[in-house]
Amino acid sequence: MKHLRRFTGLVLALASLCAGARAQTLDRAPGESDVAFATRALRLPKDSDPHTTLASWNGVPTLFVDYTTADADPERPLVALQRQAAGGYRAIDVTVGEQEGGTPDILAIGFANADRDVDRELIVILAWSQVHYDFSGTLYEVRLFDAPKPGQAQLTLLPVSGKFGAGCECGRRDGPDEHYRFKTVAAVKAELKRLGY
């Protein structure tokens, strides 16, 4: 029992150390490109194929980084590197694009009010290419996230995401083609406005 407590304490200490390493402020070198900074700050492996999108989110410079994992069935994590008042950056996990017949692309990133507070929330549109015997096209999913709070390491998915769900813009071998309405940030914003946000 004593050994178990000691082992549990060691595991908790290591978990705290790892979490602290992720939560620390990340400094950017002068002249460092977005991709070079993201690769270094997130310790991405060579074959992770990172993509970056720089935006101002509620007045805060934010570098969105998506990349592929090295798994047998690669996924696509999305991370926000937000500039802090003191000048460094902090990493915030946004979401992971899971396997759905392939690794998704982050098709679009945008902002809109989706919970009636003063901050704009994050819109992420994921897209998976689909090629099957019976149908082919693109599967889309809209995810909306609340603005980050101080010290928050992972964004919160908003319930309104369920209003958009996922859908396919697909042609079918036997049957009618399928269409999905929310393939753009503009279409998501229009629906949010219609819903009263």
C-alpha cells in the first residue's frame, strides 16, 4: 500500500511536470517564420506537415497550427498559439480532426458570436475527402468553440455546434446527390444570425 501511494505520487508529479511544460510561455525568435516557430514550440516531428493561420481573435494575435500525427491512421490536431501581454505565447488545444476514411483538412477558421457574450467564438470547419464504391465527395463538420479563459489549456466545444453537425457534399451511385449547407464561414455566420446570435 505504501509503495502504491509512493508510485501514485510519482505519477502525479510527472503529470504535473508535463502539464507545466505545456503551459509555460513560449518565446518566438526574431524573424522566425510562423511554421518554424510552430514546429519548434510544439516540438513537431519532421513529417507532421504543419499549416499555420495567423489571426486576431478578440484582439489577441493568435497563430493557429494544424498538423498530422505519425499514427498508422493519422489525425489532424489544431492548436492555438496565443500571444500573451508579456510578449510570449501560450499553447491552447483546440480540437482533433479524427480519421473518417482519411485525415481531414482544416478547411476554414473564422469568428462569430455564438453564445451571446461580448467575445467572438471560434468557428472551425473540417473536411474529409471521401472516395467509396457507392459515393464520393467531401464530408464536412462545423465545430464552434468558446473563447479561451486565462490559464485554460483546452477550448470548450459549444452546444450550438450540434445545430450544424456534419454532412456530405457527395454524389451517389444509386440515389440522389447529398448537399451540406455549412461549407463556409459566411454560411455558418448567417445561420448563427438566423438562430439569434
